[in-house]
Amino acid sequence: MINVCPACFKLNENTFCKKCRFELFDGKKISHILPFSKPFYDEIKFSTKNKISISGVQTKHSLKIEGAQLILTDTDGEFILKPIPNGVFLNRSSVPANEHLTMQIAKKVFKINTAKNAIVFFNDETPAYLVKRFDRLPNGVKILQEDFAQISNRSAKINGENYKYDFSYEEIAELIKKHVATYKIDLEQFFEIVIFNYLIGNGDAHLKNFSLFREPKFGEYRLTPAYDLLNTNLHIANELDTALELFKDGYETEGYKFNGKFTKDDFSEFGTKIGIKESRVEKILNNFVSKTSEIENLIKLSFLSDELKVQYFEIVKEKLKRLNYSFSNDIV
């Protein structure tokens, strides 16, 4: 028996709260216990030659609502279900709880536009992560969406197996400016997601984890809601701080040359380089370092084990120290 909403962590709930039922299921009383056993899914072969990506090896199942239940489907899927992934990851059984927590921190603490999500359980109590598709209209019509690997015309065939990682966040920002009419708004959203991924320990925010979609109402391209947010440090030993370089052409700030780590100066310069006003950059960065207690409270409510809750928060605290540190202020 749970005592929080398995979507938003609202206390004293034994299934989805009323608000989350409307956000996820149009008000239908859907249970957080799936009406079927854990689906069989094939073992996925691994290659240790390249960077290991959790999202790249995670089997995903399509679901839709039928009556008052979520059922597996091959057509007209409304949700994506992500069970515990196969592979050689640390704390593998906690991946669904990790992704759910991380997405909720992004949404509830930092007000980042995220895909609607929850944690659910098979009838043997095995957890899975559930996310509502944002690329479908209510009538089932698919919205045109392209990730930044597609937008930048990069693929394994053309650019090699690491094509998703041989890029920079600065170059993604340039593509946003090129393709999004309201890019000033979307650049700030993108900037916030980049900082969030760093803060939370997501070293796998690669090209395919950012996308544009065409708004049905106006026909203009916009940045999609954030998705695949995960503290990968809990699952991959010696994980990198970021999946991509911040800057293009090998550029490094003086602070990074001295510390070998990204700190406040790096994100300040990154923000201004991609075209965000310096005052807005400062305000956004200050917001990220002022939410320690809110982050800790959500971690405590999450479905992670007590041990992983501690590890998760330690990772965040280390990144908060870095985001509070300015090398330029140390220069006499």
C-alpha cells in the first residue's frame, strides 16, 4: 500500500490523486496497479566499445486506456511504459523510480515543462515508469516531431556510433534559433533543462533527448516538453557530468581550465553565448541554487530505497556547490 500519489507525490493518497487523474487519464479512475503481469521482453546485447545509454537499451511498451484500464497495444498508443531495463547497470531495479522522481523535480521544483508521468506497478509489485505521449492529438493524429539528431542530419551511418554525443549544447541552441520563430522563449527553456541535467546528475542528455514539434494551432515549431530526465550517476560508474560539450569548437572557460569541472561561470557564459540576456541568465542560475530543501523533500517522498535517496541527494549537493562557485570571483 502506498501513501502518496504515484504521479505527484501528494501525501495521504493510495492511488492517483484527482488532479493527476485529469492530467494523465482525462479524469478516469485508473489504478496504479497494471492489470497484467510483467511483459516478456528480449534480452538486449550490449557493446562496451561506446558510451552506454540507459534509454538506448530500455524496452518500451505502448499502452492505451480501454474502459477504466491501461492495456498493451500495437496501435493508437496513448502512453509509453518503461519497465526495469536490461543490462549491466548499477541499481537497475530503481531506474523507473529514478526517472519518475527526476521528472517530478523538474516539474514541481523548477517549473520545467515536462511530459506527464507517473510510476506504476505490475501485479507482482515490480515498478515501471509511465509517460503520457505528447505527440498525439486527442483524435489520435500524430504531431510532427523531430529530435536534434534528425534536425542536425546526424546518424550512426554517417557520423559513427557516437553520433548522439559528438555535438554540443551550443550547437543545439543554434538550431533552435534557426528553426523556432519564438526562439527567445525556447532558448531559456533549453538553458534551464541543460542546467537541470547537470544539477541532477544526468550524463546522458544527448541529441535524441531534445526535440522540436510543430504546434497544431499555429503550425510553428517549438521545443517539446522535457523527457528522459534521469540521474544516470546512480546507475553508471564514472558517469560524465554532461553527455555533450557545453561549447562548440573545444572552447573552455578559464574556470574550467583551472578546475576541470563546470561551475557557475561556465553556465553563465553558456547562457550569454546562446543569446540569453545576462540578467536573465543570473536569475535562472540563482533559482537553481535556491531550491535545496524542495529537492530534498521530493527525494524523501520518492519510491527510491533509503540508500539511493541519500546517494541521489549527495550528487545534487555536490553540483549545487559547483553552481554556487565562481572562479572569476577568486581572481584578485
